[in-house]
Amino acid sequence: MVVFLAVVGFVVRAFPADASLSATLNVLHIGALGALCTAVYTVFEPVPAILLTVVITGIVLARTRQLQVAAAFAGVVALTWLPSAALKIIVGRPRPHGLTHPFGPAQVDASFPSGHVVFVTALLLAALMLIADRRRRRLAALLGAVGVVAVATALCIDGVHWPADVVASVLWALAVAPAARLLWVDVVLRRAAARLEQTGRHRSGDSRR
């Protein structure tokens, strides 16, 4: 999926087939809707996103009282979100231009994929991994999907991302999050827990001696 998205990124960079849709959505950036879309972009900027992750991780820790579960949540979000910046640099697709309502200040970094949408999708996927009840998970998935679509649409209306950028971001998160969980939870955290348990046994044995 990562290789596929890289190829797609180079294609849409050379042939922006989503340019007309981008221009159409940007026309909607007026009045209250425009202000709301700009607020959405600001809320999920990198610094607020990190703070939000820290807060939610704290809530997970408080609810579960398990440090490993909280670490699993934060790790899946981080390992899904942060590597997407590498694809953005590799593809180097410019931000949308020539729009009716250009975003200010102009964003000078690359556009494909959208880090904002990757983050929101990663947040949803990591949260779903914590919900055991199927009904609650389905409801959370539905509401979360609506939220992801809303954020993606807002960024296109803002004119900070092309439509292909936000679609690629969702696909990235869907592909990378399970790999992040496998690497971070099933390998790193389990090994760390096993080492701690082994260390505890050694200390217990030494104290008995």
C-alpha cells in the first residue's frame, strides 16, 4: 500500500486530475463554513495534535490503570502518523494553487498525503483497538468515520490539500496502523513486559535467598 500510494502521488503530481474538484470545494470557503474549516485545520496542527494524543493517552491510563495499554494507544498513533511525513517529502506534491479563496498563510510544505487526516484516522483506529464490545466498536467506527470525512472535506474546502491527498491519507492509515500495532504492541511492548516479569522473578528469587 505504501509503494502504491507513492506511485499514485507521483501520478497526481504530474497529472492533477483532482484539480477541478479542489477548485469546486474551495468555492465553499465563505462565511461560517469557511471559518469552521479553518478552525479544523488549526485544531489538528502538529502541536495541538500531540497535546491531544497526550491527553487521550492520559484518559486511557486513568480508565484502564494499565500503562501498557496507554503506551499501546500512543505508540500506534505515533507510528501511523509520523512516518507519513516521509512520503510527503518523497512525493513533493505542491499545495493547491490558483484557488478562489487561497489559504493564508500559505503552506509551503508538500501536500501529499495530509498529515492532519492521517492523524485523525490513526486516532480513530487506535481507539477502536481498545474497544472490546462489538456494538460499541461499530458505533465508534461509524461516528469516527464521519469525523474523518468531515476533517478531510474541511481541508479540501480550505484549499490546503487536494482531494487525492486526503483519500491517500486514509488509505495510508488503514494500511500502516495494523503494522504499527504488530510492531509496537506485539513485539516491542510484549518483549518489554516479558523482560520486566523476568527481572521481577530474579529479584524475588534473590530476596528469598
